[in-house]
Amino acid sequence: MTTLHDCLRLDALDPLAPLRAHFSLPPGVIYLDGNSLGVLPAATAARVAQVVTQEWGTDLIKSWNSAGWFDLPQRLGNQIAPLIGAGQGEVVATDSTSVNLFKVLTAALNMAAADAPQRKLVVSERSNFPTDLYIAESLCRQHGFTLQLVEPEEIATALTSQVAVLMLTHVNYRTGAMHDMPAVTQAAHEAGALMLWDLAHSAGAVPVDLTAAKADFAVGCGYKYLNGGPGAPAFVWVNTAHAERFWQPLAGWWGHATPFEFTPDYRPAPGVTRYLCGTQPMISLAALECGLDVFDAAGRIVPNQSAMQTLRQKSLALTDLFIELVEQRCAGHGLGLATPREHAQRGSQVCLSKSEGAYAIVQALIARGVIGDYRAGNGAQHPDILRFGFTPLYLGYEDVWNAVDQLQQVLESEEWRRPEFNQKHAVT
Ligand SMILES: *Cc1c(COP(=O)(O)O)cnc(C)c1O
């Protein structure tokens, strides 16, 4: 039996504990929703104020050069690269995840149409995040492809000679289940398909090595585990083998080889710059940089391993502890574990299924300062879910203890049945 005393001891021994000081967490809050909106880094407010008052307010248009605005998407891409196993000069921070997915999937469909015109299927997972499926459905309709949705265990058999692209989210947003990226990518390639990964719940959460996996395309999110702020720019990566063939469907002037020659024809810039479309949001990019700087700090703590390896060890310890404590202390209340126990199959979140009251339990927890979220089920195979994200940058073992303690109290008191906890808000 793990005790509160054990948790306090683990915190005292945790080399990553000082990273919490890099964030402004409101007092009295245990934040288990960093998988949906990361917390505010301590440096962000002052940095954004500096961009607004100094770089914009005082230096005005000169800042495109003097403050390094113009190449900030590429510089932030280089900061993201080590978190996802990409090389320098291979990633840019830009646009939203949905828009970046539109760009890379369009490019993938164009490449497939040129190289293997008989392949007319895009395969994805039925429980993928809806925006990914909507973008894919729309592009398939425009380009004469068909979107085929399967369950995770059906992916292998779905990889036929008809498949042009396999498009998956590495860590499932609902369950926290993680795909074996190298194995799935290899299977896609053996079947002759291109492999596109969405890293929305992976970047900054679990180690990713796109290069070793030989993936073709990847996109990911800036406002979840990267703590870039609401609606932060996302990122996009293309395997260097395809970089010159990657034709930007949103061919704007920021992706042009010589934007300030103002030529009437489009010539894509070499390399990653062509993934950009138009003028980039500098205030938002500056905020994202503050989130990324914390990963650099994490990388300096344990010098002989990557930041993500160090963070992963703690993330698994936190999620293991949460599962263990929930099973010890909340048994008999009808909670199920929707997240795989197997480390290799688990992202950085734990999801509990509950047939009745999942939404209200989350609301009651939020009222007690434990912030997780709720995701509606759809059918018997996908029950309602209480979702808890664990960000090792700012969470400790005592936080896990206290969160489960509150969950136990909410369940035993049945306070979640109160009407105020059962009123649905627009954002769940
Ligand atoms: C969060 C998330 C997104 C978000 O896309 P936006 O364009 O930022 O709204 C997309 N895909 C997945 C898998 C996500 O988890």
C-alpha cells in the first residue's frame, strides 16, 4: 500500500521537482488537464508584454528583422525537433494542427496519386480525434479518395495494396492508448502506403523518434503538453526525403523562395519554409517559445539523457501511481480503466470509464480544485470517460495522492449527484 508519506518521499527525491517553479499554477489547484490546455509558464506574461510594448509598440516594423520575428517559426521548429526525433531545419511552428494536417495530407495524396494511382484509400482509426477525420473526409472527397475507418486491432489487415496513406494519432485522445510508432510505420511502408502521424498528445508527453521510425509526415499541437497557450501555433514535419516534393496546398507568400521580390509566380522555398502560408502570429509564437524553453531546462537536469526520456520516467511513475491509488481507494464505485496498463501502450494520461455520472464527477472534482475533463462516450464499446493528464513538468506525487483523495471523497459522498454538477457547459 502506497501512503502519503511515500508520495512525499518521492517528491523529495524527484530531480524534476524544481521545474514546477517555471510555471504559474494557481494556488489550490491540481491541474490534470495539461493534455488539453497546458498551464501558463512563469516567463510568458512578461515575454508577451515585451513583444507588445517594446517590439511592436516601440520598434514597430523594424522588429521583423531586429527582434528576429521573421524566422521565429523555423527557430521554434528547431526547439521542437529534439522532442520528436526530427533534425534541425525539419520542423516549423505554424498554423493550427487542423490546418497543418490539411497541408500534409494534401501533399501525401498528391504524391500517392503520382506514384501509385491505383491506391485510393486513406485508412484511419474510428476513434481518432474528429478534426483529423473531418479534414481527411473533406480531402478524400476533393481528391477522389475514400476514407476507411477501422478499430486499432484492424489496422494490420486494413493495410492492403489499395491504401495510399495511413493516418493515425500516436496517442489516442480519449483513452491515452499509444501506438507502436516504428512497427506501425514499418507495416504501412511494407504495404506501400505513406505514414502520417498526429502527435497532438505525444509532443512533450512521450519520447518520439520520427527519424528512426522513418515516418513520412507529422503534425502536432502547441497548446497541450508544449504549454504554448490557448490556440498556440502548431507544428509540421516532413521527412527530408519528401521535402522537395512537398507542394504546399496553401501556397502563400511566406512559403515562397523570395517573398520580398514580390514576383507574380509561386516558387516554393527550399526545405521547411515552404510549409508556411502567410504572415505568422508573433505574439503567439513568442508565448510558445516560453513553453518550449522549459523543455530545454528539463534537458539540462539529467545531462546524459534526452529531456523526453527523463520526463517519460516520471510520467509513467505518476500514471502508475494514479492507477494504483484509484484501484486501492475508489474500488466498488464502478470505475473502469480505459488506458492500457502496459507502459509501451500508454501515453501521459489515465482515463477512467464510468457508465453513470462521469460528467458530474469531473465537475465535482473541479469544484474541489482537481481539474480533469470529461469525454462523452459513443456506444457500448466507448463508454463515458473521466480524463486525467499528467504533466511531469509541474506535477508531483503528492498531487496524485491528493487528486485520488478528492476523487474518493466525491464518490463516497455522492456529491456529484447535486444538480449544479449535472448541468452541461459548451466546453466539457
Ligand atoms: C487537440 C487535437 C487537435 C486540435 O486541432 P486544432 O486544429 O488545434 O483545433 C487535432 N488533432 C488531435 C489528435 C488532437 O488531439
